Amino acid sequence: MKTTDSIPVRTASRIRGRLQDLFVVLLLMGAGLVTVPVAAADPIAPLAAPLPVATEGPPETLRSGWFERPPYQYADPDGVSGAATGLDLRVAREAAEATDHTVRFRSMPWSDQLAGLKQGTLDLVVGTYYEPARLSYVHYSRPYREERNALYLRDDGDIRLTNRDEFLEAVEAGAFRLGITRGYAFADPEVARLVRDPGDAAQILETDSDAANVAALVEGRIDGFIADPVILDLFLAQSGQTNEVRRARLDLGSVGVRVMFSRATVPREFVEAFDAELQALGDSRRIANLEVEHLLPAFLAMTTSEGWFNVLTLMGILAFSASGVMLARRERYNLFGALILATLPAIGGGVLRDLLLGRDPIYIFETPEFLLLPLAVVLGGFALYKLHDHWLVHLAPAQRLLARQRAGLGGRMVGNVQHGLDAWAVAAFTVIGVGVAVEAHASPLWLWGPVMAVVTASFGVIMRDVVRSDFNIDMLKRDSFAEIAIVGGIAYSLLLLWPPVELSMFYILMVTNGVIVSLFVARLLVLWSGWVNPLQMGDPHTLPERRLDALEAAEPALWQRLSTYLEESETGRARGVDPRRLESLHKDFGYALEPWQTEFTALAGEPLFESTVMRYQNLRARFETLRALEQQLYDHLRMPIADALPDAEEAGELETRVSEGLRSLLDTVSMAVESGEREDFEWLQELSRNQRARFDDLRARYLQADPAPGGALDQVLQRTHRVERMMWMLADYVDQRLSPGGVAAVSDRRQRQMMMQTGAH
């Protein structure tokens, strides 16, 4: 491409020279020696050559030209060498085929295409504006799309234009050096007039292409130029010059884009038939679909080339990489295993997507940082974990600090960061998946857009869990990660396919940002609310979570049964029930507990999730405490004091006071279990501690009396050891209720093995 090196300034001397030439021509015309055709305003037309006119129908294969002007005209990357495609070329091909003609496109400069129309060596040219000066040698079709004009300036320049009139005045006065592409028409009639007749002071540089205009602007030879924003924004994104050139906020109008036919080879009747087919393509939304097919990849390419989008993508990769490192730590993988667990969810879905779409090269070969980031996360995580372990072993203050951090704000902060990164991952990868489907021209987009979204976002995680031999893949069961990606992919695809407003870069940017924010918020709400995916194939009544809910709901009734083992005497004091009643209560308690123990055994064989495993273990430990407590209470109460033994009265008083303490604790626990409030258990924790202290004082006072061996008081004091165990069991139960997480989480497979062994015992 050639760029003019000097700016043609129309000086007064040049105008005088032209006037002299014009005077000579007029004299010759008056003498009948020279004739001037109507198209003399077009610099391509020979001054006196007669223009050919078509006398018969056009050839069956229409001849046309094209040049690089993506996304309207460009070399087909999937076609044979020299083949071209683009929105304008496809519209012309389909309209011509409907009239039983084909079109053959040949690469050539714009100026050569205009000359070919005039000379009859080309039959048509696509992607043109209406220019009256060309009517002498072309027919124009009806407009089939709209195109806007925009003014571009240097990004670091200090030129500020507030409206069109100010811009025109600056150009006309020579205060603004304007670049234009040779042979182009303009949407705004005032701009077109100024270019045709710039005046003496105006400085206008003509170039051969938009690329030449960009080069002249960057080099400082012009102050700005006019171009189609779709074409130029895409060029800037692909050339990496978006930070050097900016678009001015001026409305320079829009213009209908047409097809020009050569009058030398194409009669007007054929143009009318061609117009009818263009109308049919517009009415059937075929042109709109072609616009989506060709403009969408261009707009999305501009969007995804922005720095913020690359940061978003890297954050999604960081989220998946960090989750892999945490799994590797928990399940004791080596360094290479950690790298596998980190890279599969980070890049595995994108690689599989590219393989399905047949993209070449696969994206990680174009952007190796997507592979280097998981490697950096794994190495950094490994170093931090080793430092953490060193502190735990060698530094006592660090041990206490880390323990407090894990239990308090530090642990919550890590969880919140992980949730945030997870939400970014699903939002970013969903949009990326749909964008790649658009760029690959996967059709229909309403189908392949959501498919590629869920493949990009989810399949890497699935592959990681398959490598882990995890039989309980959360994403395929309880989690809603994949469903969010599918719904987001559908919404994004439909908004791109059927925009409610004119398809533009601004619209694409707003829709992309809106979808990302919506998916991010939706994922965060799901993670922080603990919402379980309702779209599960299994019977909802057999879900482990619901079965654990039923077990937890049975606790209050069992505690109420335990409270009935002690009753109130005629004097208003606590005592054990009579032996017959005690035996009946003991049997009924065993019958009531048996089905729940069977349910625990059945749940041990279920593929439980980590959070469910922790809840299962905690709940089973509580039931075991309750069962052992009932057995201790039964054994204690079924051994009454013999009235005939020495110290029977004093022993009876001690037994009564012990029974009152037990009854007070059992009633309080029963009420706390019924309410389920944490505050009640915290208060009960303090109460049980006080009751143990009072019990120890009471027993110490009676021991100081030196009871007779074998007497009633001695027997009661011996039995108080069982009472002491019951009080500790009640304290353990309270601690279990205050620690709903139970033991530290390990992998599902090891948890299942532990539960199966416990069930076997």
C-alpha cells in the first residue's frame, strides 16, 4: 500500500493554472474540437472516451473485485488460496444465485474496481455508497445495509471537537489536517462537499487504505481521518493499536450500502431483478443473519482484545488452579499431581472446546500464559504450604495464630475469596465459550453457543474429578455450576442473535458486561446460600440431606423420652421411676432408636458430599452419645438402695440430690434440642460446667463423712462415678451441637471407607 508523502494544499497559484486550462478547453469546445462526457467529475474516466452501454443481458458468471475490508470483504481462512468471503460478498452471491447467476471475485484495489466498472471489465462492485458523479457509468442497487462514518484522532492528542460544524470549520480553515481514502464516498453530504471542494486553506491527505490513514495519524502527518467504525475498530484490535487511536464523539451520519453494476455490461432490468432478491433476503431476515454471522465475530474480537477481558480470563483460570491446589493438599498429591489437578479445570474445557470446533491452533498455543499461570499457582501454593507446615512444627506463636485464623476471620476470608474466584470463572468462561462459537461460525448459535459455554466452563472440572477417581462428582449431582453456564450461554447467544437494538460495538460491550455481572452474582448467591440444585434425577425424598434432616428432627423426641426416666415424688423432689416403668421405657427407647441406627448404616453406603459427610459424622456422634447416655442412666436407676442398710436415710438424701441435678440437666438439654438455638446450647454449656462443679463439691462433702464400707451411703457414692460419666456425656453432646462441622474434612473416598468401617463395627 502506498501513502502519499506530501499534503496537497490547494493554493491560489494552482487555481489560476486550472482556470487557464479551463479557458483553453472552453475555446476548443466552442470550435467543436473537444467533447466532455457527463462523468468528467470522476477522475477515473477518460476525458473524451465514449462510455459503453449494455445491449443484452449480463454474463452468466458476473465479474467483481474485492479487497481486504473485514468483516465485509476478506480472504477466506478456510477456503482455497485467493478465495474471499465477507458480509457484502455473501449478500451479492446469494442475490445473484436467486437470479440464476454466479459471481466470481478477484482481488484488486478499489481504484481498479472503479475503472473496471467504467470500462466494462467488471460487472459489479459491492459495498459502495451512492455517489451521483458515477451515474454515468453505473447502476445502483437498493441499499441492503447501513454503514456509519466516524472520525478518528490520536489518543494522546489534544484536539477536542464538540460537534460536526466545529470539525468542518477546522478542516476548511486548515486547522485540522484530514486524511481520506482515495475514491471513497461519505455519509454526511457536508463532509462530501468539503472533500470535493476543500478550499484554499484546507489540508487533505489522500491515501489508499485505512491502514495508511492510521500510519499517517500515528506518524503525525494528519490530525484525523474518517472511516467505518466496524472496519477500523477491528483493524485496531487486530494490529494492537487501540491505545494509539481513539474515536471522536461526533455524529458523521450513516449511509446505505449498495451494489454498483456496470452500465457497459448489465442492463437496468437485471438490476431491478437483483433488487427484488435483495428485498426478499431482507424480508426473510437472511441479511440480518449474515450480519450476525460476520459482524458478531468482529465485535467480539474487539471486546475480547480489551485488557479487562484478559484479566477476567486469567482470574477464572486462577480460580480453577487454586481449587486444584487445595484438592492436591487435602488428598496428598505430589507436585506433578497438583499440576494436573490445577491445569485440567483451568484449560481442559477450552482445549476440548477447540478440538470440537476444529480450531487451529488450539488457544493455549497462541496464549501460553494460560498454561503458565496454573504452573505458577501450583509452585506458589507448594511453597506456601511448606512454609505453613514449618511454622506449625517449629513456631508455637505461629501455631496459635494460624489456629485462630483458620477458626475465625482468616478461614472465612479464604472461603470468600475462593467463592469469588469460582463465580468469576463461571462468568468468564461462559462468555468465552459463546464468543469462540461465534468466531468459529458454529451454526445455529442458539444451540452451539450454550454447548461451548458449558464445555469451556465445566468439562475441565469434570475431567479433574475423573482423574481423581472421585465417584461423587459434585458438578454432575448437587452443584448448579453447569446449569448456570448453560442458562448464561443461552441468554448471551439469544441476545447476540436477536438484538433488541441496532447491532453495534456498544451493544456488544453492554451485553457482555451484563451477562458477566449477572452470572457472577447468580453464582455467588448459590455458593453463599448453599442452594442445592433442584434439577436432580433422584427421588428428592431419598436425598441424603433430607434423610439427615429427618434424623435431626427425631432428636427432640428421643431426649424427651430420656427425661421421663426421672419423675417427681410426693414431696416434690426428683427420683427414678419404678422398676417396671423403667424396663418399659428402656425397651421403648431401644425400639425408637433402632430404625435411626439402621438409617445411619444405610447412609454410610451413600456417595455423600464433603459438607454432608461432616454433618453425617456429627449427627451420628450425637446419636451415639444419646444411646450411651440412656444406657448409663438405665443402669444407674435399676439399682435401688436397700432401706435396711446402715446410713440409708443419708444415702437417700444424696441419691435425691443427684437425681435432681440429673433431671435439671436432662430437662434443659431437651428444651435446647427442641429450640435448636445456638444461644441455648452456649448457656447449657456453662450450666453443665457449673453442675459438674457442684456435683464434685457434693460428693466430696459426703466422702469426708467416712461412710461405712458396704453401707447404703457407700453404695451411692460408688454409683456417683456413673453419674459423673453421664455429666461428661452431656457436656460432649453440647460441644457436638456447637461444632456442626464435626471433624476436619478429608476426601469423599476416605470418608466413605471410615463410615463403612464404623458401620461394620
